[in-house]
Amino acid sequence: MTTVETAIGTTKTMVLNMGPQHPSTHGVLRVLLELDGENVVSAVPDIGYLHTGIEKSCEDKTYSQAITLTDRMDYLNPLGNNLVYCLAVEKLLGLEVPKRAQYIRVMLVELQRISSHLVWLGTHAIDMGAMSLLLYCFREREEILKIFERFSGQRMMTSYIRIGGLALEPPAGWRERVKRFLDMMPARVDEYEALLTENRIWKGRLQGVGYLSPDDLIALSTTGPGLRAAGVAYDNRKLFPYSSYEEFDFNVPTRTESDCYARYMVRVAEIRESLKIVKQAMDKITDQGPIKADAPGIVPPEREKMKTEMEALIYHFKIFTEGFSPAPGEVYVAVESPRGELGCFIASDGSPKPLRVHFRGPSFINLQALPRMIKGQLIADTVACIGTIDIVLGEVDR
Amino acid sequence: MTQLAKAGAQLVVEHLRAWNAQAVSQVIEYRGDTTIVVPKELLRATAQQCKQDPALLFNLLSDATCLDRYPVEPRFELNYQLVSIPRRERICLRTCVSAQHPVVDSLESVWPGANWLEREIFDLFGIQFTGHPDLRRILLPEGFEGSPLRRDFPTEGKR
């Protein structure tokens, strides 16, 4: 607590506790706000309330078993987490995934990106007081979750992306469902923009709030829409393409104002770009073709083969009892999650269980910028800034 | 690894060797990634060089991780994933720390984003970072004893 000089004499600052239970912190985040009246003098985030030891648990499981743990980190982007982990294991093994599986991965990960941005938009809007938007966004997200349920049997924690490809064949009639979603969605995004983009209250609450210069953002290791709203076109899908993204035609939206409003504009534009990618992926996916790599000791065999062929049965047995052992080495893979650069570092010591699995969570690293972002602003702006960074506590704490 | 990426990585190694031959004790190329092993004493200077040298320009510290190789010595390996946004390149800097003296220089003065990354490593592995402005636990509660991600700490936890 420090003393503050005011026009009518000296006073002391007040330390106010925000969270960990708070509707606007989007999870169990605690922020200690030092306030001079309504102005924030300093803010100290306190995290770790959702720390479940995922990285340590992965060391006790075989490489395939750890996939289900990855779903639960950034719980608004389970397919993206599956993807980064499986890409890292495939890189460690030197395994090539068939193109058909890569295109299906891209399509599902982009649908996941749209669903994550919808949650962000709905919750950010309700934080700012535009309450109707929450249910509109969740209504559209329902359609995406229904598509995921058809593919994997699960709405959220899909574990659909596996080492070497996918868990299951795409379901019958998936094209009609995805096409129906693509036909409906652009008009809905226009509706959200009609409600918010030129809205005086929305602009009043978000423009000029939470500004950080691009150099500051890079110095603080911020990535994702926060960095793109400052004019830096850093997107892993374009700069370091993975999983056949180089074959897709899409733009990386950027703005220059680097405030909350710019980040809103970037994310809405990203929803539109993702719709383009889903359409292209849908056209590229053939009706027939492999969904898993041909690697007998690593990728489990088809169930029918396992029941009729001796070699397949032995491979199945070995994979599910002892697991496969990659050669010793370390790899790092980075993908573009809705929140920024999601990375996975895996070290193998030649045993069936990983020596170390580390996830570079964009929410954890982007949250570092919060104290700089809200210094000198009002408490109400704190809510806007926490929302604009778009954190998911599962990824912050792991 | 593409020819262009390989050439880029070789350029970085050459520049660092030209700046200080001792800085590069080993270069590991695996699955298309390049890792430069740097001695502990030269870590901060090498990091500063990677950021400032106009031919290198690694302005983004993407990740900092620790790896425990217990019971092999040197026990801890710190890996720093660097990205050069203008040159579209990735590199990894590695340094090794022993179990008897798990102390290394903090890179927070080079990249402020290292702040929370180093706090997490301090929290979970018990490695001290000299020069860090605020070295305290970040994920685990304040009174917690032990460094859970070390290999000799059981997964189920201690009672």
C-alpha cells in the first residue's frame, strides 16, 4: 500500500481482491488490485488454482494414453491440444500422416477455433453488459459441438486426433452437416457485427483500453490475436506451416490500434477466415482413403484385422500393454491455437513413457501482460482487459 | 528439413561462433530442429547477442523449459525456444545445470517474457535464477515444500 497525493490531502491506496471466484475472471483467476479510488495502481495476478499436474501425469503414461490428458488443458480447444501433442510425437517418431487425415484435422481444428472464438465473444460481450450476445454465440457453438459429437462421440473432450492420424472414420452424412453449418454461419457473424461493431457503448468501453505497443507485446512473449491486433502478422499457420496448412488459401487479419476493440475486430475476422478454411478442407477431403499412417508397431491395427490376422493381434497387444518406444531425443512443435502459439516439447529417453512433456500455453504467457495493460486504468477496464486477453485457466495452470 | 531452414540455422551458428567461439559448445540437429548448447556462464550474453545482432534478431522468447535427467549428470537441461519474427526462424538454446548447484542467470533482462516462465521452472524444479526480479512460486501454493516435477518426486505426491 502506498500513499497518494490528492488535491485535498494525502490518502492511501486500497488493495482489493478480485477472485478466484468471480464471474468476469473466466475461471479461477485471482488478481490483487491496488487501487487509488477507481484507478488501478498495480495488479498482481495469482494463478495455480486449477493446477492439476498434467505435465507430471504425462510422464507416468504411455504416449497414447497421454492424449486424453491433453484435451483437458485448454478446454475450449481440445482438438487443438490433441493436434499439437500428436504432431510432436509424430515428429519424434518421424511419422508421416496421410493427407486425408491431415485435411480432416485441419477442418476440425478450424471448427474448434470458431467455437472457441464464439465462447470468447459471448463471454466478453456479457462482461461488457451486452447480455443477449452470450446465448446467440452459444447457439451457434451448439451446432459445432453436434458435429464433433458425430465425429468422435464427444462434444468437447474428443481425443479424436491420435498419433498417426485420427481415432475413427468420419461419420456418414458429415458433409451435409458441415455444409449446413457453413451456409448458416456467415449471416450469424454479420448479426453479431451489426449488434457490436458500430455500437457506441461497445466502442466507448473498448476503444483505447488496454493498449500495449507491439514491441512491449513481443518483449512479453505475447502471441495470437493480441499481437496481430498490434500489426505483427505472426501466425504459425502461415510462418511455420504444419499439417498441410500451406495448401490452404486464407488471410491473417491484423489491426494496428492494439486496444481491446482491435482485438475484437481481429477475432471476428478470424472466424470468417476459419469458415473459408473449413470450406476448402471439406472440398479436399476424399470419401475414401486412409485415416491413419501405416506404421504397424505404433498405430493400432483395424479392429477387423486384429480379429483375423495373427500379426495384427500381436501388434495390438504390444501397443496396448507395453506401448511403443521412440528413439531418444527432444522435439518442440508449435501450432496456432485460438489464443496464440500453443507449443509442445517432448523429450524421449527410449522408453515407452515420455521423459518430459511440456506445453507452452498461450494463456499462461499472454496473462503476463495483464499488469502492464491495466496500470493506470479503471476497475471496469480490468474486466475488459482480462476478457480481451482470452484466457482459459486450464491452460494457464495445467 | 528444408534447405532454406538448414541454411538459416547454420548462419546462426556461424554468427555466434564468430562473436564468441566458446558460446557454442555443441550443435544438435534432430528432426529438422537446431539446438545450440551454450555453457551456463555465457547464457545471458549469448541470449543478448541472439536478440540484438542484426543478422540474428531473435526478438521473441517463445518458451523456456526444464528437463530432469536424474540420475544422469548434468541433471537439469534448460531449453529456450527462440523465434525471429522478421527472419521467420526458430532456434533452441540449451544450457545444462548440475544437481549440486542448480543456479543459472535469469534472462528476464533480455526478454521480460521470461519472468513467468522462469518462475514456473523455479516452482516445479527448484532451479534458482539470479537477477530475477520476483522469484517465487507461481502455480503451487506458497507453503508447498519440494519440487514436484523432479524425477525423484513421486507422481502421487508425498504424504
